[in-house]
Amino acid sequence: MFWTKSYLMSSSRHIPLEDFFRKPERTAVRISPNGTHLAWLAPWERRLNVHVRDLATGKERRVTHATDRDVLGWLWASDDRLVYAQDSGGDENYRLHAVKADGSGAIDLTPFEGVKCGLVDDLEEEPDWVLFQMNRRDPQVFDAYRANLATGEIQLVAENPGNVQRWITDWSGRIRAADATDGVSTSLLYRETEAAPWRTVATHDFRESLEPLRFTFDDRRLLVSSNVGRDRAAIFEYDPTTAEHGSLIFEHPEVDVTGLSTSRRRRVLTSVSYETDRPAWHFLDEERRAQQEYVDAEIPGRLNRMVSHSRDETRWVVHSGGDRTQGGYHLLTWEDRGARRELTPLFDASPWMHEDELAQMQPISYTSRDGLTIHGYLTVPVGVEPKSLPLVLNPHGGPWYRDSWGFNPEVQFLANRGAAVLQVNYRGSTGYGKAFWEASFGEWGLTMQDDLTDAVRWAVGQGIADSARVAIYGGSYGGYATLAGITKEPELFACAVSYCGVSNIFTFLEAFPPYWEPLRAMVQEMIGAPDHDAERLRATSPLFHVDRIRCPLLVAQGANDPRVRKGESDQIVAALRERGVDVEYLVKEDEGHGFANEENQFDFYRAMEQFLGKHLGLEDR
């Protein structure tokens, strides 16, 4: 079939669970704007913190001191200042902090309880300031502010009129465009200057997407990813004064195109990114093409991405990854348009993992019962012939998201324990065009679930899976699909694991966080409205069909989850225990939508390992 020699190799060793899920040695590596320093996230006290290296002296220092939660994300705001974000216990109310590269000058920029913040623009031309958004004034919407990184001063830049979901800046960091919604329609707002009034350029039903990516270099037009009047999104120029699409920059015949890269220094578009079975690029600039070809030749067999660069674009951080490695980092020197070039290894993210011991992720496709082509990925254990294997069906969350080719520690862990792992981009998964996405509307627990059932039957029919040893495991919507699967197809699964999964669509919709409220009407069109679709929502809510559940179940939940409230797991566990069904329940009081803290991840995956070993018969290899 489609396997390479990996299954003919000798059996891989039983890799310790902790090796899959421990914090990476270094990750999220970026270079400072002036190219003199590197910074990255690395564990300290079991939490990811920001560390900085002076490239001239080699001296390194840790500049953050998080002990309760990882530093979630960070960036260089200027040559000597960094900005990072943290929440509390998984509540997703992120605060923004700033610190100097030498560790001094630490400041909490948004010291407000119960407020969610996010960066809008690093304001490259104003190194002492950043542009961010927060919902302090009104929990449902986000206003835009400037923050001074040295003093903590905050200035209101744009008050949200009540319908803006995203602010868009021009090349000078001025807010000149915005995405807005009335719940079921989306509008593009535009203004000539920050002092000018907003003007609605165009309004479309939410099924059509006109996503501004950035302004053109003259700040007069927009570069957009658009599927207006077409099935698959493509990159266009767009005139906000006439509401007309201009020249087509790139389209792909099979998938949406949403990524665009530019060179600010040379003022050119450099590449667009898209994803079929694997991530790929189309180059718009010969220098960028030459750069990629050089790196790919130096690091063959890897997916090499440029993840950061100095402002003069002479120094680049390259991440090289794949399906069997978390990857490593290199420093690329690229001067005189590549006449002087050098690639220097920096470090691996997880040097304790060995690529030849891990399993290959193979793209697959099959036809659903109603004729759709469904794509996905199959990972088969190393050293095992792909016949009559225990199978873990692993539906992704979202559901308007997709699985991608690349390193997945859960998948590798399960494969190392002897299971084939099947990931499915069921209808509704993003990237495959508008029609495929819309095919999921109103189909939770119905045709979306049938796509997953059909995937299992495909794997059994191919001889890959043992029909008596099939498990289903997923998180978020994947957790819902897990619970829906064992109620809709109770004979199909030997056991199941639900991770922060929805059990009752009614209570899930009632418990939206406040900043989701403006999107309620759209979400109800996509999922269902309790007042109009009550019969269907009840028929597809697993809680009301626990009498159909036959197989053992493991449920895991974060107590502070703002997306899928703890009550979703509480309900299904209580209902099953009342019926005497075998259900294990793991709750972490310091977690939210999924477990972030290393010790909690270890507990969860250890519980999963024991559960699947008991009920799926995975080998202790």
C-alpha cells in the first residue's frame, strides 16, 4: 500500500511516557530586531520561561519567572524589550507583560482581573510602544490601546462600536481597517486615516470570507484571502474605496490559500502558504525561493520554515521539523542577496527523542457514504506489519479546524504503545473550500459523525484495524465526537477517552464566555438554535442517550475551562455512574481547556495508557 520500509524495521523500544510530553528543551526561538540576541522558551521550575542569549558573547539569562503557568507566547517588541502573555489556571484571561533583555524593567502592562488581552501590532516604528486589545470596558468586545513598555502608560486608540472582531493596521501601525459582525453577516470597515470616520466597505454572509491579511506597501489597498463568489479562498489585491477585488495573486486548485509573507525591507511579496497533505509554499520572489532552496539542500528531508528574522533580513531563525521529530533550530546568515550565506545549527527542541524510533504519519483518503472525499492521516507503529492492529480514532477539535502533517506527541505515544492512529479531516474541517466547510452546518452528531464511522470501516476494510479493538479519543469537539460516537455506534468502539468534551449542546451554548456572545447567532446557524432546533440538538447531545453507551469511558477535564465548562463532563460522568457504567474521571483544578502544566499532562497520559492497555489490549512493548 502506501507504507515505506518503516514497518519492516526492528521493533522500536518502549519510550518512557514522560519523553513524549515533557517540556521541549528550547522552543519558540526568535531573533531580536537588530540581530544581536536570540530568545526562546525553555523550562524552569517545570514551566516555560523566556531566556535570552547575546550572540556576541554567548551569555544566556532567564528573564521571566513563571512558576504557576507557562509563558504562553512572546515577541521582541524592540531591540531590548520583550512582551509576553500569561493566564491564570487556564482561564484564558491573558495579561501582557514587558521585560528588558537583561531581565530588568519587568512590568505588568494589564494588571486587571477577569480581562482578556491580545497583541494587535508590535509598532515597529515606535520601539517603546505596542498596540493591543482588551475587553476591560465591555467583556463582550475588545477595544484597542497603546501601551508604553517602559512606563506602563495605556492610551485608548479605538473604542469598539460593538461589532468589531478584529483590528487591522497599516505599515505604520495605524488602525485603518476592521472586521465586524452582526452575528450572521461580516463587514469590512475602512477609514483613510485614524481621525476619519469608519465606512462599511462590503458586507457578506458569514459563509463568505474576505479576510484582510495586510495593507499594500503604499497603504492604499489591502491584500486579502477571499472566497467571495468562489469555493476556495485565494489571495487578491482589494480596493477598499471601490469594494472590488483586484489582481489575483495566487490560487490553488484543491485547497484554500490564506497565508502571505512579505519583505518589509525590500517591499515585495515573497511567498504564499497553503496545505494539501503537507504544508507547502508558492514563491512570488526569486530571492525567497533561493533562500528556501539553499536551506532545504542543507537540511534535507525536513520541513524547513523561516520563523524569525532581523529587521535588515540578514539573519534568520530556521525551524526544521517533520512527522517524527519536534525539530531543531538553525541560524541562517543571508547577506548581499545570498552571495554570503551560512547555516549554523543552534539546538534541538527535544534531543532525547530519536527519529528512527518514531512512526511515519501517512496521508490517506477515503470516500464517505454520501460521496465526499475525506482526507486524513494514518500512523502505524514502527516494526509492526499494518494488519489487524488496535486502532485509536482521534478526531480533532474545533470542529472548524484541521489536522496537519507533522510531529504530534499524542500520536507518537499511542503508536509507540502499539496502536495505529487515524486522524480524520471530517466535513467541516477547514482548508478544503467553502462547500466542504458548509457541509458540516447542523450536522453535529450526524453526517460529521458518519465521516468518522466511515473512517473506521475503511481501516477495517483495508485490513489495517482489528474491528474488535477500536478506541475513540478526542478533545474539545473531538471529545464531543467521542461521546457522540459511543452513543451513535455503541458496538463500534471497545473504549473511549473524552478530553474536555461537550456532552450537552444546550448547556454548551448557554455557557459561552462573554467575548463569544457577538458570534452567538452565527454559531447557532452552524450548530443549531435551542429554540428552533431543540429536537435535533437533543437527539445529538450524548447526555440524553447514555443508555446506549456500552464501552468503558475515561473523562478528563480542566476545572477552569472557559470554553467547555466543567459541567459538560460532570453531567455525563454522573449519568453514567448512575447507570453503573465503567467511567473514570480525572479533573485538574489548575487547568482550563486542555492541560498545560507538565505534571498534569503526565497524569492524564498515564491514566490513558493504563486505560487503553486494559480495554484495548495494547502491548507493553
